[in-house]
Amino acid sequence: MGATRGIKMAIWQGRSKRKDTGGMYRPLRNKKAFEISPERQLAVVGESSVKHYRTRGNNSKLRVMKAEVANVLDPKTKKAAKSKIVTVKSNPADPNYVQRNILNKGAVIQTEAGLAKVTSRPGQDGIVNATLIE
């Protein structure tokens, strides 16, 4: 039980070994490195920090690790301004994310400008964009 502590399992995104009927597929080939997904890292509220990732084809992604400001759009005036994130108020993805202050698309955050809904994907875009809620 204590021996597995600290070992991180890779998430494999290849074809399942089993058919919908429960039967086994005959293996076409072995598992490939490009089928392994990167480990989950969730954006949280805190002092700003962004991580750079190399993706397939030597492209790159930025991932927000911690964010303290968001680009907040006011739909009435059509103006955007940076606003400090205070806390996460609700998150339809997982209620536990509210307690852990995790940011993702659809999360409702309390900013200095007011309540706002996150419209960007912090783990994919490298930035937190939000729209004020009336």
C-alpha cells in the first residue's frame, strides 16, 4: 500500500482492448508514445504563473498554473479591463473545484469588477478571459 505512493500513472488515450459486446479486440500494434496524454494540472487562483508545453508537431501551448488577474469584458459598454480575481464562486464542472479555487471554462469568479464567468480555457489558452454577469 505504501509502495505506490508518489508513482504517477500515465493516462493512455488509445483504443480500448474490449469491444462494446465485451469481447476482446486482437491487438493491431503496441501502445505508442503519442497516445499518452499529459498529466492533469489545474489552474488555481494565486500569484500568476504560466507553463509552456511542446505539443505534437513542435507546436506549443501555454497553460495557466496560477492566475491572479482576469481580462473581464463588460457586455454593456463592450470594454475589457484587467481585474483581480478574489475567489471562485461556483463551478458547474465540479463542486469540489470551488473549495480548491480551480479555474476552468464556465467557472463563476468573484473579481474586483463583480461576478464574472470564465470564457477562455486556462489550461489550453494560457490566459483567463471572463465576461461580467448582470
